[in-house]
Amino acid sequence: MFRNVVRVAVGLAVAAAAALFVASPAQAVLGGKLATSAPWAVRIYADGQPICTGAVVAPRWVITAAHCVQFDNTKITFRVGNLDQRRGKVVKRIPGRTYFASNADVALVQIPLVTVKPIALPVKTQKPLRVGSVLTVQGWGATCEPNEAKCQSNRLRQATVTVIKHSRNQCYMLAGTSDYCATKKSGLPVGGDSGGPALTRTKRGTAVLQGVLTDSDRRSTVAVAAATKLRPWIVKTINTKR
């Protein structure tokens, strides 16, 4: 699961961390290629350690996986504005301004104003993606196994995955009723990519958020919380929690 590397990064004992990684396959890395443009991309840190990815959806709002930001007594920070996790601007989340979706492993976090281009939300009338749709997934996740926490990519990477039917056996342990289940095409998200965007592009090249990466089996399959179902909650939260 994506959650493995998050737990390791926030200080679980070495033995416990090792146990979490026993089932991880040796070949699982993001693959794909380096991203060349993703101004919305956000690297997330817990007590200074890189743990997850997120995306700016409005000038003061980051969307990510809920399990990335729900730690108590942990300093969560965000680096924005650069494809290299060693650069860009570091900002803290605003206390008391983290909101969790009721039907998905997704959170919205309010941060100080940032001047980066947000990723677009799907239009209100968009229907859920069909089986066979191709998504671009982005993240700064691991480039090795089994100790993913020690080989997080410095540069943002992206790959493609294909939406598949939930009837496939490997989907049941990952994707809930509000999620897409997708399979590896050019690469697959792993630890550290959690919370990153899954997107498509319009004919004019505009990136549109189609979901949030929430889980991966490290072999072939990834769970994506669907942005079409999250959109009403995202819009309401951004507009009412100013």
C-alpha cells in the first residue's frame, strides 16, 4: 500500500517498517518518465521527511490522500513551485484547516496563498471515466524496492495507467466504491506518490484532475479516488472555508 512509506517516514520502528514491506514486489517503481510541466504539483513532508504528493486545486488549497496528513503531533509542510523536491517554496498548513472527504481517502488542506497555476477540476457535467480511459499519474515516489522511504525521486515523474473494471480480483483490496481501479500502462505509482494527481488533458492541452492516487499493489494496479464524485465537496469546501 501507499501508506507503508508514509508510516516509515513518520518514525515507526525499523522492525515494524520491515514487516510492512515484506509483501512488496521487487520490480515496483513508478517508471514512466520525468514530468516537464506540472505547476500544480506539491511535495508533502512530515517532520522534514518526504512522504506524499499533492496538487494545488485553488490558490490556497492542496488536495492529497487523507492518510498523508492525518497524523497527530506531526509537522506537515508543503513544497510548491518546482518539479525538483529540493527546490521551490516551503509552506506550512494552516492549523485547523484540514478537511477530510466522507467517502474517500482524500483531504483538502489550506495553506498560505501561493502563486502557482492550479490544476483544473472536471466540469460539473462530466460523467465518470469509462473503462479503457488513460490517465496520467504524477508523483515523487520511490525508485527502488524494498525500502521505498530511502529512494524517493528528487524529480517529479509521471506515467500512464488505464482504467479497468472493478470485477478484476486485484481491484477489490484497493479501490472503494468512489474510486477508479487502473492498471499499469507505462508505469505505476508506489510509496511517496500517494495523494498525487491522476489527470487527463483537453484538446487544448489543459490538464484536468480526474482523481487522487490513494493505493497501489506495487505490481499492476492502482486505486484512484474519482474527482467527478469529489467535485461537489471540493467546491463547497473551497468556497465556504475561507
